Amino acid sequence: MAFRITLGRYVPADSPIHRLDPRTKLVCGLAVMISVFFIRTPPQLTFGWAVALALVFASRLPAGKVLESIRPIVAVLLVLSVFNLLLVSTGDVLCALGPLRVTTDGLWSAVNYSLRLVVAVMAATLILLTTTPTRLTDAFDALLAPLARVGLPGHEIAMVFSLMLRFIPTIADEASAILDAQTARGGALAEGSPVRRVRSVVPVVVALLASSLRHANGLSRALDARCYEGGAARSHWHPLRLHARDGVATLLTCAYVAALLLLG
């Protein structure tokens, strides 16, 4: 059994989005993700999806990679859309089955809330697929550096984010290996009653926690061996530099947000 997780996995390509400064991608991506919560009308939703698809096309990433990345989130959003469809009772009744009623407002809530969140997920996915973990760490460090002036550990927070992204694929591979080992030993995780299935997951979770602690211990020893000190001033092999294309991307993002608000 294998976990097909692409979160945190960089996909190399020669595209305008790949060439952007990671700080620009983070700021513009965050603006796009926040802007989706202002989508309330069909024109806004259509415009948001058009921009999201244009970004996917501009990234020159395989469509399968993007779909594979957002598929788990889309499954959760589909379940939430069913709840919105059945629980929102305002508006005109479209159909009724006993106490359950489907109304116009419920249908729009199910469609709008799910599709607009997919736009935000696609924006976050493009950032992760087009930026290496090292560049993301440098961007987080640069953007959170002002926190050090108020006594907050900006560098350490950035490092935690980068390590989290770095170890998601590693932990997924460990979980896959543990599941394969349990299956080879006769541990049928997908058979039996629900109670038995839950109990069969306990050994997997325990082994995964032990593996995670082993990775954390190895990482701490590696940092100690390299005399790592949080907050110490250090240089970068590839320092971040803003270019004209970053200014263009920022202006386009501002224009997108302004157009989205005007459509509302």
C-alpha cells in the first residue's frame, strides 16, 4: 500500500511561477487564499476559477500532479457540501423528502463554499509544487524576520514550518512501509468489523510515532553536530532578490483582488 502524497514535493519546470521569488509567491498566494472568502456571487466564483486555472496553466505542471494534490481536500469538501445542501433551509424549496428539504440557498451554499475553497487549495498547492523546501524556508525566514524585533522567534517559526513540509513525504513513506509490513505479517487492516479495524490501526500508529521520534532525534543530533544556534546571523548561498517579474505578479494579484471585489 502506498500513500500518494505530493504535499511538500517540488516539481521542477521552467515556468513564470517557478521563476518568481518565493516571498512574492507566498504573499500573492496568501492574498488569493484570503480573497476567496469574499466570493458570494456566480460571477465572482467564475472569475476566481478562471484565474486559478490560468495559474495552473502558467505553472506548466502536469494536470495529474495538481489533481493528485487537491484530491483528498476535494473529498472532504464534497462531504461538507452535502451538509450545506441538507441543513440550509432558507430560500425556495426545490425538492423535499420527509424532513429533508433542498432549497435554492442550500444548493448555492453547497456549490459556492466548496468551489471557492478549492480555489484556495489550488493556490496553496501551486506554491508547494513550484517552490523547493529550501526556498520556502528562506522566504518564511525573511517574512517573519520582523517578529524578532518584538521578541518573537521568527527564524525558529520559519524552521518549524520548513521541517513540517520536509517531513510530510518522509512520514508518508514510513506509514506505507509499516502498512506493508503489517499486511505481510497477516494484519488485515481492511477486514473485519469496524471495531476490529480501529484496533488494527493502533500498532500502525505506535510504530509511526516511534519512527517519527527516531527521525526527530536524528535531526536534533545533526543540528547539534553542525553547531546550530537559533537566531544566529547566517548568510545564504543563494540570497533572495526581487526582480521586475515579482512586481508584475504583485500588480496582477492586486488587480485580481480588486476585480473580484468589483464583481461583488
